[in-house]
Amino acid sequence: MKTIPYGHQWIDKNDIDKVAEVLESDWITQGPKVEEFESALCKYTGVKYAVAVSSGTAALHVACLAAGIKQGDEVVTSPITFVASANCVLYCGGIPIFADIREDTVNIDSKEIKKKINRNTKAIIPVHFAGHPCDLQEIKQIAEKYNLLVIEDASHALGAEYRNNKIGSCKYSNMTVFSFHPVKSITTGEGGAVLTNSEDLYKKLLIFRNHGIKREKTELIKKNEGPWYYEMQGLGFNYRLTDFQCALGISQLKKLEKFLKKRREIINIYNEELSNISNIILPVEKPYVRSSWHIYYIRLKDPDRRKNIFERLRKFNIRVQVHYIPVHLQPYYSNNLNYKAGDYPMAEKYYESTITLPLYPKMLDSEVRYVIDILKKELK
Ligand SMILES: *Cc1c(COP(=O)(O)O)cnc(C)c1O
């Protein structure tokens, strides 16, 4: 059996043609495809505004900047996430504060968020782990009570739904961030986006994406300057996404429902075949959500066996993974922010037991069966 990765993109001839068309046009960056992709994201999620940027990490960064996160501000997020969900706060001079997870969904626990709020708290970044939406209703209530902004890290969750609302609609948040890295729901190579219903935040996001430069010429020309005039109003970045990447994004978004359906077919097989194995715990999907099933993780009841089983699966060319090492245990965080083992017991307990199995739309039935067979043997 050839190597089975844990995640993989699906790019077909039609995607390639769409990218090639742009490469042969006059605009390979900052052209019409950027707005077309942004409009397509708005239409799919039901949100008002979308800003495409060069990565999910850039999206988190500009979202924190637009939210006004600055020196000394605290932002609460989950320890079970990719480091970028917390790093974006550090980029702005803020302090990432973790709140422990719920055991069932592995998402941030609203009760734990409440315990972390003080007068320096400015925002919450809930992460929809594995594509399963967080308790957004509860999180929104907390945010309203304490006057906080909510930035959803939906890098795993394009296509997911919470109480019949698409993730990205921002019904329960101020902004939602997506990533289009190849292992995510759809890909643009590298890429990301921030979605919002606020015109004010939208304008700020555009400015931070483009060096802090204001584009609205008519308003600026009033200052007695000529048509060449532009103004740098803040310290922004070059976080633009190219036109040919946006063309890929538009083409990929049209296939999203197909991708999601494939993922669900595979997890249904995993669930059915693995449900009667007594020494593992399977991931859940609450009745009020539709998960986008970014990853499929199992938990071993005996964490002492995790390393061995992980290594055995790798020996059989199954590229299992671990999502994630709790962020507070990363040396940068423990050295600079004084976090230590024991600070987030639920997150640490989850981490010690988890293994991510391969899951991607292009995964063949034979590959799914192969993973199940080997896993069953090794779990005996
Ligand atoms: C992938 C990911 C990111 C970062 O996205 P990039 O596009 O790789 O920069 C941020 N948060 C989470 C939870 C992710 O999975």
C-alpha cells in the first residue's frame, strides 16, 4: 500500500484550467478574481463582507488588528488548536489566555471562558476543532455580557453549520476566519479569508491587508491633492491573495458540497467499523451542528499505548497525526508566558490519548478499509 496521508487536496483539470486562464490574462494579482472569490464566500455563508488574504494566519492577524487588540489586551482561546490561533494575539502585543476544553467535543468550554475574563479581556477566539462548531450561542452571551469581540477560528469549519446557520455567517460573532491550506475544506495553495457583517471592521480589514493604505480615492482627493493621492493610516502588511489563487478558490468552492459529502461517507464507515471496539473513544457530532469533518480523531482509553500504536500505523504507511500538542505546553509559551503542565488538565488528557486517522475526499474505499483493518489488529 502506498503512503496514505492524513489529509490531502483534491484538484482536478477544471481547477487547473481556471488558474491557467488567469495566468494568461492581464491580472495575476489584485485583479477581478479577488472580489469574485470574496462574493462567492459571502453568497455561500450568507455574510455581508469577505476579505481574502494570503493565509489563515494572516486572516487571524488582520482580524485581531481590526478588533483593536493591542499591548496588554487579553484574548481567550483554546489550548487544543494550531499555534496560529494564539500567535495572532502575540503579533498585536496582546496576551493569549487559554480556557480548557470540553471533554465531548474537544472545543473550548464556555464555563472555563468565564473564569478567565477580567478587565483586560478584549476578545474570544473560539476554534471549531475538527470542523465541529463551538457553543456559539453561549459564547455570544458571554461576549455581550462582558463587551468582548468574538473572532471564530473556522480554519477547520468551512461548510459546517451551527443551529442551521453556516459557519461564516457571523450570526454569533464579529468576524470569522477561514484557511485554504491544502488539508482544509477547500484550497488556494496558501490562503485565507476574514468574514464579517460590520462595514467598519470590513474597511479596517481592507486597510490592514494592504500596508495600512486607504483606497477610497474620492474621499481623499477632497484634501486638495490629485488623483495620485493615497494615505497610509495604520501599520498594515502585504497580505494580499493573488488572482490565480482566487480563481482556484472560486472553482474549489463549487465542489465544496461534494467534498463534504465524501468526508461524511468516510467518517460513516469509520464510525460503523470502529464503534464496537471497546478501548477507543470516537468523535461526536452534536444534534444541533453539521460538522465539516476536517479531521477524524480517535482517543485511546489507555494513553500508554498511544505512542506504540501511532508508530505501528506509520510502519504500515498510514500517516497518522496528532492534533494538537496543547499550545500552552509549547516552549515559547511556557518560557515567555509562564504556562506549565497541569494548567489545562482536560486539554492535556485529550492530547495524551489522541490519534488522527487519514480523512480526505479523495480517499479510496480500499484505503479506508486498509486503515480500519490495520487499526483493528493493532488495537487488539
Ligand atoms: C490551518 C490553521 C490555521 C492557519 O492557517 P494557515 O492557512 O495555515 O496559515 C489557523 N488555525 C487553525 C485551527 C488551523 O487549523
